[in-house]
Amino acid sequence: MVRQMSYSRDEKPERRPPAAGSAEASARLVEGEPVEGELVEGELVEGELVEGELVERELGEWELVEREEEQKLLTGLLRGLRSGRSAAVEVRGAPGSGRSALLCRAAELADRTGVKVATAQASWEESGLRYGVVTQLLAALAPATGAGHAPHRSGDESADRASELCRVFLTAAREHPLLLVVDDVQWADPYSRRWLQALARRLDSAPLMLLTARSDALPGGPYDRIELCPLADAPAVTGHTLPLAPLSAAGVGAMLEGSFTEPADPAFVRAASRAVEGNPAVLRAVIGRFAGHGWAPAADRLPQLTEAAAEAARDRAVRTFSVLPEELLGVLRVVAVAGRHCTPEMITALAELRTLGAARALELLSGTGLLTAGDRPAFGEPKAAEAALAGIGAERREELYARVAEWAHRTAVPDGGLARMLLGARVIGHPWAVEVLRREAARRRAAGHPEEAVRLLRRALREPVRPPLRVRILIELSTVVLPTSPEAADRHLRQALLVAPADGTVGPSWVRAAELLVARGDVAAAQPLIAQAAARSETRPADRAALRALYWLAEHSQQGATHELDQPRMTALSTSPTEPAEAGVVAWRGALGGHDITRARALARTALAPPTRDTTPLTAQLAACHTLVLADDFAEARTALDAVLVRAEESDARGVTGLALLVDAMAELRQGRPDRAATALDRARETVPQHCWHPLMAPGPAALRALVQLERGDLEGAERSVALARPGGAEGGLAWAHLLYARGRLRLARGHRGKALADFLECGRLLLARQVTNPALLPWRSAAAQARGPRPDDAQAIALLAEERRLALAWGAPSAVTTALHTMGARAADPARPGRSPGRPWPEPAAPAPRTPVTWQYRQALLALGTTPLNGSDTIDALLLGDAPATERTGRTGPIRQTGQGEQGERTGQGGRSAPARPRRAAAGTSPTSDGTPPPASLGLTGAELRVAALAAGGLANRAIAAELSVTLRTVELHLTKAYRKLGIAGRAELAAALGRAPRETP
């Protein structure tokens, strides 16, 4: 767009004789029409031959894209100048928009058309030199006019010689049409500027064209304008302002097409237009870099395009810095540090200005294009801000950042800007700096920028802070880096445990750091550090008890993680703990060992009591929740788990949240609800991705997911889940035992019994090494017995089943007892029979049909159920035939007492609640005869003798019976001898008939 203005005294300007070049002819030239005696490309001009083709080719080297209208106007004005018509033109544009290139084009055109040209380049360096611009113009005229310098009046240095200088140039113009070109007129010294204004008012007296260029970044003031004001009786003089707009996308494409031999990709053209913002100078720099590297303007070079554009802007800034005085460089550095929060008051206080005010300095710098104009100066290009600070040393730069940050703090700059300043500053030494960094880190993390939060927290650690606060910062840093760098997260937690305390207030923070380490699974590194923290004299008793609980929780998860000689030694847990944290861990350890379910429940409830829930470590509460799950108190465990999840999410403890969801999945799986277990596992994976778990803990989530998929019958999914777990140091933990069990179940479902048996036995070895014997955790014994095959006389399988039954009965959880007895009762069936669920280790149990022979295993199950201590809400029929596991049990009851005829077995549950009475059942091991008379088994056999006799009648050898009942071989022989004598039989062959049972069919 070209904006044209005409200045004249009359509407119809006075005409000159046509021979000298009339105004009408000039007007026609401006419109591009040829006039006799004027330049036409390729024709003679007043006897001169102008080679149009040569001019076109040479000017093509300086081709100006999207500047055709401006060039056309300048060409017409130069033709009018040869006809005696003067003009004044001001070219305006942003830095790099091509102002200087357009002036060079005009000077070249003028020289080729016979117009004399004098050029001057105003600059900041000479802005204080009197008549600096005029001196350059006089030097250009010297060969023709002999005027090498401005006339000088001795003894009057301050006199204004503008009128005298105007006469010099007007005289030269009368001799030959003259074009005066002044670039960057905004930098002209005041004397030269006044002379230009005076000359513009006298342009009507000679054929002289004044062409100036001004940067939009430094708009002229009311006294800086060069305006035409013709004197009386003067002919009209045209004035023009040429604003140079940024290049359009089409213009950028044209420059790229003219610079490369191959066409530019449209995507590259669009990206280049955005990157250079239509700036021709930046685009030329980008083209030069691409040409130097031999890169084509293709879409796959977009990253290089962005980098090249930024570097071009930076290079332009660096070249500008090299000519600026130190005062202005100081202003630029303050602006670079303060960013958009910079104010003139801040510059006045921190930039150390001596000869300039802040307003004038900003005005000058905005003229260079480095800064934006306005009350809030800022760099237009971030790379330029970096370059402004690159010229000073690190110590000086940190000091500048510190001074700016302190000023910003006093003026209430928002945390975002203040934190950015603190990142580059030296140590401030004031508490406000740490608080600002922590607040901004939390804000950045919530906004989805954890890497920025990490930088802020690491900077906060450089400040001198009290030990409790330092530990909290390290914990916050660990939480932020956990999703991307779990090892670094553990490292920060270990550092937190090593912080030397100033007082006992650091204890709760140590406890939190320790439980985060244990929750993620880094128990081997956590144990010695927890012991050191607990042994410090400043640690309060409650915190010491919590640390002791976490230590033994870690020790049971990875037995032998610490050496016996490690110091300090941690004291053992009390068998009757009073602290809630210790109670939760003692309950969990007892539950894993299968010891005293009543006591384990009581300790777990102590750890989960509402009055102490807020102060008990969450991992200790999770141990108590797991204890309730193993005891089948699912509803109570669910309530406690929900409370733990709420607290863990509020405190941003990802590891604890993930661990709580895993316990939740275990509970749902034990209740036969694989869909809910899968939901809990999905939440756990979202909270703690697989790679975020410690190697000791990583197999756990994969194992649980595989078990869920096995319950659903998805063998392929279970295969994928098992494959996700890699050993890598995980072989020694409880999680690896879960994976072995899941993999064994998968291999058994696929028919690979040998491999499955190896997995189950290795699972058992790991558990027994940690004294984990409770089959409620993992029923590996029954699974291993199935993997050995359906042979009924397999002594090892029988021993495994007998051991699991004994341990399940000792623990007393209904689901554990049900699993053990169902397994025994179903072992005679073929595991590969049609209709069996592929994910289950045993077929679905079912009672034998009436009046059909039953196996000895089923008879033994009935016998065991008759003497099993069960909960008050359970019935034997429900345990034997129910498809779903038992639900919540509120307490353990005593054993059923066999009473006389007409009496009922009474049981009293924990807490004084009475269980419903049951009808009297026939003595275990007996069955009524067809006529209703009691069987011979009622003739004086004790319970032990009856059990041994029943197993012998089923076909078991004495050694197998001893393994089944966990007694010695000699005891079995004595019981059988007594049974033979009481039953009046000679030996084993008559035993089945004497007991009223059919003998077992042997293969």
C-alpha cells in the first residue's frame, strides 16, 4: 500500500515551460506514461544509451519482493526530477522490512537515469555529532562541487548554519538534478535534522529529491517530522510516505522460489511465513543458512527452519549490541532479566544510567527494533534477550538476577515472574524466596509442566533452609520426578532421611519419606536409612515407633536386605505393641505367618482406629487392611482402604495410592469379583505406571492382572501380563512370589504341568524363606499338588494338600478353609475334563450323587469340616457347595462341641455375639445304615482313631496317612492297631466293611 500526499499552495500548480519539463509531464511520468526526452527502458535518453536488459539483470540481484508499487512510484518521481519536479519521500517500516534495500534501489535507478546521488547513513554512534549527516552528504558531492565540508564561521561554534548549507545543496541541484538519500533518519543528530526540515521547505527552488527512511520502532516526535511547506509563489512539490508492510505468505513463497532450484513445499512456505513474521531480512538469513547446509525447503526441515529464524533474529541483535554504549546495554540486560514485568522505575533503579533518562533510553532502544515500545518494554525475540546477557560473566549475571528479583519482590510481582528471576539469581538468603519457588512449583505441576516444577524445587534447595523444610522440599521433588525418573525420586527420599536435624520437628517428615520409599518397593535401601533416622536422639518417641514399624515392614518384604553388622541395629517389634503403626505391622506379619487370626484382627483394628488414623503412616494402615483381607473381613477392609486412598491422594503420595489399589484388587479377587479387581488395577496403573515401581515391587501389579485375566478365562491376556514383568533384581521379593504363582496358574491352564510345578514350588520356597505360611495369601501347595497330576496315590501331592488343609484350619479364614477342602474333595477329578474353567486350578466342587461311592478325599473334607473352627455366619453346606467365597466375618468362633443326643453345638463369636445353633450332625466319619441303626464306627473309636481308620479304608498307606495328618508313622500304626481291636477285625482288608464304606477302586 502506497500513501501519497501532495503539498501545494494552489489547487492548480503553476506550469513550467514544456522544454524544462512541465508539471503535466511529471504527472504523466508518475502514472508511468512516456514523455519525450525522458527515460524509457531500452531507448536513448538525451543522447545516452541505457541498456535495459543489463539494468534488469543487475537489478535482479537486488530483487525486492512485494515492493513493486513502491519501485514504480520512485521510478516516476526520478523521471519527474529530471524534468525539474522536486519531491520528498519517507520510507517507513519495521527493522528488517527492506527500507535500506529500497533506498539502494532508488539510488541505483537515479544513477542510471543521470540523476546525481548523495547518500548518508545516520547511526547511533554519530547521533551526538553536529551535522554528521550533512557532512556525509557533502562528502558525496565534493568531487562535483568542491564542497567537502560545511562552511565554518570562526568563533561561533554554536551558530545554526542550516540556511547556508541549504544554499550549497540547492546550488548543486540547479546545476544537475540531485537525489539526497538519508537512511535511518531517526538517528540523525538534531542539527542535521533541522537542516533536513529547512531543505524540505525549499525544494521548490531546484530539482532536488529528498528520500529518507525511518524505523517504525522509533516513531518521530512532533519536532522530528520533515514536512513540506512551499514558500509563496512556489510550484507544487509532491510528498509521499511509503509504509513497507510485512511479506505475505505468497511473498515468502516467491522469495523461496527464487532462491532454490526446486519448488518449496507448501507446508514449508506456511511455516516460514509464521517463523519470520514476514520480515525479509530474517527470511534472507534463513535462506542463506539453508543454502549453506544444502537443505531443501521441504516439510521435513521445519525444525531447522524454526531454529534458523531464531538464530537470524539473535544475530541481528548481536550485531546491534556491538555498536551500543554500555548504558543502553545495561538497560537491555535489566529488561532481559525482568521480562514483561520490567518498568521504567526498575530501569532507573537498576540500570545505572548516567547521561540518559530511562524514557529516552527506552525510546532509543525501541528504535533499534530490539525492544517493543510502551510502558512495559520487552524483547521482541527471546533469543535476543539471551544474547543481551551472554556478554557478561556468570557471577555478574546472577547478581543482576538477584537485584531484579529483590526489586520485583518489593513491588509485588506475581510468583510466576518472580520465580523466573530467582532461577537465574544467586542465593537470596531470605525465606520468601523459598516460599515463592515452592508455590510456583506446585502451580506449574498442576498446570502439567512437571519439568519446570523440578527446576524450581531444585533452585529452592540452594537456599539456606531449616532441616524440616529441606526434608519437605526433597519429598516434594521426589513426588514430581516419580513419573519420569523413579530412581531419582528414591534418591531424593534417601537424601531426606540423611538430613541432619536441628530439632525433633523433622520426625514426621522422615516418616513420610520412609513410607514413600517402602511403598514404591525400595526396601533394601530404605532399611539402613530408617534405622539411622530412628536412632537419632532428636527423634520423638511416636516418630521412632513409626520408623521402627516401617523398618520391619520393609524387612519382611525383602528379608535380609540389611547385613547383620549394619549399624545402628533396629530393636525388634513388641509382641504386644501399643503404637498403632507397630500394631498394623505386627498384625500383617502374623497374618502372613497364619498365626492367631483373632489377635491379628485386633491389632489391625488398633492400627486403623479413627483417633490415630491421621498420625499413623499410611503404609502401616495398608498392612492392617491387608490383614483384614486375609481374614475375610472384606467390608471392614474396604472402609479402611477408602480412608487410606483419600489421605494418600490428598497428600499426593502416588506410591501409597498405587499400593492401596493393589490391596483393593486382592480383596476383590478373593471375593470372586474379577471385574472390580480389574478396575482397581486400572486405577493403580494410571496412578503409578508399571515403570514407576521399584524392581522388587514391579512384578506384583502384573501378577494380579494375570490372575484377574485367568479368572476371566483370558489366557492370552494373562500371557501378556506375565511377560511384562522382568526379573532385573525382583527375584527376592514377595511380589516375585505372586508372579511365580500367576505364571504357574497360567502354565497349568495351558497344560504345561512340569513348568507349572516348578513355578509353584519356587513360589513356596520364597514364601517359606520369609516365614510366610498362610495359604490365604497364595495357595501354592494345592496348586502344586494339581500340577503333579491326578494320581490318587501321589505321596507328595497328598502331603502338600494335607499341609495346606492344616494351615488353613489353623488360620481359620473361611475362604482359605473352603479352598483347601474343595481342593481335597476335587482332586480325584481330572483337571483337564471338559467344562472346567481354564483359569481355576481345580474343578468346581460338587457333592456326590446319592447312594454313589465317594472318594476318601470327600470323606476327609467332611471329617475336617466337622471339627473346623468356623465363623458364626457360615454353614458347612455353604462352604462345600457355595460358588462364591464367604463374605465378611466379624469374628472367629470356638470349635464345635459334639454333645449328646438332643443337644446342640454351641459357638460364641468374638465380641460376645452368639452364633445361631446348629442341628446335631452325625459323628464325623460315620454314615447311617439302610435300616437306620448306627454304624460300627460308633463303637468306641476316638476321633484320632476314626480319622486314621478312614484314611486307611480309602487306600492310603501308613506313610501317606502320617503326612496327611501331620503325625509320625508310629502314631498312625498305634491308632490302626487300636481301631482293629475295637472293631473286632483282623486287619486293613476288613476295615472298609467295618466302617460301612465301599472300598476305593484302584486303577
